[in-house]
Amino acid sequence: MGTIHRFNRQHGAFSWHDVGIKAYPGQESLHVTKRELISKRDGAQHFEVRYFEVQPGGYTSLDTHQHDHGVVVLRGSGTVLLAEKTFAITFGDVVYIEPFEKHQFHNAGKEPLGFLCVIPPKP
Amino acid sequence: MGTIHRFNRQHGAFSWHDVGIKAYPGQESLHVTKRELISKRDGAQHFEVRYFEVQPGGYTSLDTHQHDHGVVVLRGSGTVLLAEKTFAITFGDVVYIEPFEKHQFHNAGKEPLGFLCVIPPKP
């Protein structure tokens, strides 16, 4: 059967029951957390849905890789670097990052920047 | 290059610049709108990200099909039928719907029920 991961409404932080924090490269220094909301753990073979949260002053690693990303901002605001251009992003904004496109998220705001990120399945 | 679809913050409704409303089966009677936020139009070959909004009293069609769904609720509250069970859902809740699992969303609340829905690419 399908699964439901309940959002945790008990306090201001974004978290989900039964979804732990996964390792993220340079996690401590970059102030980024990663959660796998939908993955092979749920039986999903065709895509993953993750939630990343970047604390004020933090940033994701500067990445360039084969898999593409579909991003929807859920909280806060910040910027995304796409190739050589930087764009402001905030709640509801949608970003599509192409395969092999250089990208990086920064949080220049005062509250956490949180976004969903969809990827194809890992090999 | 990648693309950004900006969320429209000018009024209470959820909408995005450059993203129109797509046909949805029984759209008028079911009070459902569908938007393709990320699709082949953006160059995305591996997944689609759509946004559905169900008005109070409305519901999505009762579906059973090969492709699976990854759902994240963005606004409002309602219920989801998964196989033979019904679950309450609200902001932030995550639902994974397996291939060939019967499913349907209802909005029994007073404000629109809006959710993101990820699918594998259409053939």
C-alpha cells in the first residue's frame, strides 16, 4: 500500500513523522539538512522527493551532475545560482535545473530556506 | 538553461507566472484545476511536477493506473482515499501512491485543498 508521512505541526520547525535527517556533504559547516520524503523506502522506483532546509547564512554545495532537479520553495527566501546567473526565490517559486547545470542555493534571509527537490531514481 | 516559474503573490489564489490551467477530466463538475509546474516544456525528461487545487466540496477523479504519485499538500485540508482506506491530510503531509493503487482526493474543508503531485514522465 501507499504511505503517508505526516507533517509535524507541534512546533515551528519543518519535520515529518518517520522521516529522519540524512547525511549531507559538509552538513555542519554549510548549515543544511536533508530529508528523503519519498524514496525507495516507500517503494518509489521512478522518482525521489526530498526536503532541504538551509539555515540563515548557509548554502548548498556547488553542484554539477547528470541528474536534473525539480524544486519548489516551501518556506523562507534566498537565491539560486543557475549556470552563471543568480535568481531570488521565495515561497512557491518553482525551479527546474537541467542535467549538468551548475547550481547552488543560498539563504541570505533571516529564517530557514526550505524547499522540495525532486530527482530521478538513483541507479 | 533551467527555468524558474514564479509564484504569483499578488492575491490569495495560488498561481504561477507562465503556467496555465490544463484540462482536467470533469473539471467543471469536480471543481479541480491542474497546473503543470515542471514538464517536458521545461526540458524535464524524467519526472513531472504538477499542482492540483480542489475547491471546497470538490474531489479528484477516482483513479487507478500504472504510474505512481508523490504528493505534498501545500494548502487547505481534506482526505485521500488509498485503496480502501481514507486518511485526513493537511499542509505538509506527504503521500506516496503506488502503481495501480486506487486513489481519490476530497476537499471537505472551507478553503481550497492544494497539493503538488509528482509523476514519472508520460510515454
